[in-house]
Amino acid sequence: MSSLYIVIPAYNESENIEKTIDQWYQVVERHNDEGKSRLVIINDGSKDNTYELLQKCAATRPLLIPLDKPNGGLSSARNLGMKEASGEYILFLDSDDYLDL
């Protein structure tokens, strides 16, 4: 099975971030047969406790990589996630957990 990196920028998402992690972490787990898939969430300088929640969740989810950076906008957060991602497949999502299929 191929490796998958899901990259999610987050800014002031303390109300949604745990739900987002719960939703997408299970996808990463299902696609982790080779042990190389990850959920990467980049805190983009949030003024709330988004990063603290990311760290708390990462303590019990080894496939979650929380990153923190000063606010620079969506593109700079995605670029940082892209540098971290080494999967064969990389999926970019938004932190509001909305995906219109």
C-alpha cells in the first residue's frame, strides 16, 4: 500500500481541530500499512489554543505531526506541510473539516 500524507493548515480552529483530527486520523491509520503515512497539521500563528490542542492530541496519536509557525497565511502553511510530507500521495485539506465531494 502507498504512503499518504494529509496536510491541514489551521488558524484559530480550537473549536474544530479535535473533530478534524478524529475524522482524518482514522484515514491515515487505514493507509499506514508500511508505517509511512502521517496527518500533518500546521498551526499558522493562531491566537487561540489550537496548537496546544494539537500537541495534546499528538501525545496519543503517533501518526499526527503538529507543526507551529508564525502567521503567514494559507500558502505558507501549506508550503511548510509540503516540506514535511514525504508520502507518495499528499492530500491538502482545510481545518474546518469540510470537503465537498
